[in-house]
Amino acid sequence: MSIIVKGAGTLKQHLSSGAAVEDVATVGQAIEQLALPPVGSMLMLVNGQMAHWQTPLEDGDTLELIPAICGGS
């Protein structure tokens, strides 16, 4: 089973174009396999839909990771 992984913001530099993970069942397992640097909170999307750590993955899914941005006054 192969999952395509895309990153945005600061994560983009840590994921090559077309990055993939193999043999994972959930979003959390995919993130652990990537061994990304700590980024704090992030949005997780599977095939464009909001996901969470336990969201199941299927062969050919696309996982997008987007660091959360906060700020303001």
C-alpha cells in the first residue's frame, strides 16, 4: 500500500516532490514513518478532507500536512 504525502509551509522543505510512505494503516503511522521535525499543530487532510491521527488510509490516498499558523494581537 502506497500513500502520497504532500507538505505545505515549513514542511514542504522536508518532503520531496511525490514523497510516499508504504505499509501504513493510519495518518498517525504515516506521520511517524516520515520522522518530520516538530512543527507544533498541523492540519491533516486525506484526499482533501479533514483527517485526524487515527484516520484510516487506503492504497493511493494523498495525505497533505499543513502547519497551523497563529498570530495576531
